[in-house]
Amino acid sequence: MPVYKYKAISQDGRTVRGRLDAANDADLELRVAKLELELVAHSEATSRTGVASRQKITRRDLITFCYHMEQLARSGVPIVDGLVDLRDSLDNLAFREVIAGVIQSIESGKTLSTALGEYPKVFDEVFAQLIRAGEEAGKLPDVLRNITENLKWQDELAAQTKKILMYPAFVGFVVIGVVFFLMIYLVPQLVQFIQSTGNELPLHTRILIVVSEIFVNYWYVILTLPVATLLGVKYAAKRSEKVRFSLDGFKLRIWVVGPILRKIILTRFANYFALLYGSGITILSCMQINEKITGNLVIMRALQGARQKIGDGNSLSVAMESMGLFPPLVVRMLKVGENTGALESALNNISYFYNRDVNESIQKAQSMIEPVLTVVLGLLLGWIMLSVLGPIYDIISKIKT
């Protein structure tokens, strides 16, 4: 389906520009009208990618969508009517366009899950699979409620992760700024005065002079090298699966951050697995879907190995135990759930267990990182002050005597 760029006028007189999928000019005019806009001009876009691929639709928008649709579905409101009400209440124009496209697809005879699947950048595979399972089982409101809770959990987890990174980022910015100021401006002036006295300088002062000269002469290299290295590693990881595998393994081994990252990935896995399995999706399908959302090649390959073992006839607990991804306590919970026929309950308990563990780990990491960074900053500034002021103090002492 072609993608059109359009210019339209809203009901309050504002000029609105955007992109929409449409079969032809008449279909475009109809879709724009459903957004309560009046089409002024349009042209076919050179790119045929969907509108959702270039727009920012946040997790909070998805939470609003799921909550709204759950309430209307429980009240017996038809899906199309509910989507129309939602479209009219949205402030995010990009999301309004997506919902308008979903409405058009449903009106043409497609199911809700199929229509949502046409926008994978907005509604990922897990989302579409859960909606499809809810439609088939006649439990769409329950599935929407579960998705809402899952999205809220993800939002809270993202907020906690940002919180733990804010302090180190701020301190790091301050440290870099202070070091550059001292090395490029203050230290050269004081060192020039110290060297003019002709006294022998201690080793740590001579080291500081060398470091200061490096900063003065190669400050642009110091600033660009980390950025260039990061971009180079990202490019290499995209081009080579081996590099990506090594990089993802390194991420899991980083001090403090690595264990938390592993727990976050496994928490997401357990949470989604519980949602998918509880919606009636088979274990093998749950594993296959979850492999794609881990975001870490090391863990993804481990899950692929576990799925292979399940396909060979092993139980879920045996497959997980052989991969070494989960601790013995979690494997024991899976085994008990399988033996008692309460695997869904066991998966929910594992999700709760990991969620609590991640929250506690983030709090502990935050309490550890703050004093460590403070000590590092103190030692760095102490070394610079000692290297500069120590010789000056010696000169003043000799003058007094």
C-alpha cells in the first residue's frame, strides 16, 4: 500500500502535515477525514515505509490504548466503535494515524490482532500474539488488562533504570569538566611557576605535567576517541554476529551493571512467558517469541538451545536447568509447577520473584555506585592538588626558613 504525504487543516484552523498509508487518493481523503482533518494537498512519498516507523509513540500511549480498549470491551462496546472513540481522544497525532489505519483494516474484514500486526514498530510480535490469543479464547478484556499491567511494569522498570544512571552520569559529567579545566587551564599556569624555581619535582608532579601536556595538545583526541570507539563497536556489532555475541557477553559481565542487566532480561522473559502461556500459547511458541525480545545474543542463543531440548521431548525445567540461565530456586519452582499442573502459577511466581529481585538489586547498586564515584572524584582531585600544591608548599617553607 502506498504511503502519502499530506497537508490538512484541523477543525481549529491549524495546519497539519503527516503521512498515511492509503490505497489511492480517495482512500487517503477518507482516512484523513476520519482524523477530523480537511485534506488540502498530498503527494506519494518516496519511501514506502509505514507512518509508525518514523514517529515516536511512547509506552504510555500503549498503556492508554490497552486500558481504554479493556474498559470498552468489558462494557460490550464493539471494537471499531471503541477504536474510533480512542482515536478521537488522542493528542498524539502519529498514534491517531496508526489507530485510523487499524480501524480501516478492521472495517475491511481483518481481525484486531492482524490489523495491529501491520504496525510492528508500534505493536510488537508479543503484543499481536497476545491479542490474537485473547480473540481466539474469547478473553480479550483479560488479555488487555494483563498487557496493561505488563506495560506499567516496564515503564516503572525503565524509570528505575534511568534513576540509577542519572547520578553516575551527572558525576561523570562534572568530573570530566573539572579535569579538563584543571589540566588545560589551571595546572599549566601553576606548573610554569613551579618549574621556574628550579627545584626538583616529585614523581607524581612530573606525571601530572605529562598528563596536562597530553590534554593541552590532544584534547580533541581525548573528546572524540570515546565517541569514535563507541560508534565503531556498534557498527562492528551490526556487521558481525561474532562481535555482537562478544559485546553482549561483555555487557553481562560488567561490574554491578552486568548482573542487573541479566536479571532485567530474565525478568522480561519470565513476565512475557507467563503472559503468553496464560493466554493459551504453546510452550514452544512462547520460547520462540521470547527469543526475539531478549535484546542479548548470548541469552537468545541459550534460549534457542533450551527450545531445542524442549522440542526433543525434555520438560521446560530440564531445558532451563541445562542452559544455566536460571538459579536452582527458579528451576525448582518450574519443576513443581509442571508436576502439579500449575505451570502458569509457577511462571507468575517466577515473574514476581525476579521483579522484586531486580528492584532490590537496583537499590543496592545505587547505594554502592554513589560512594564509589565520590571516592574516585576525591582521589582524582586530591592527586591533582597534591601534585600542584605540594611543591608550592615546599617553596614557601624554604623561603620562611
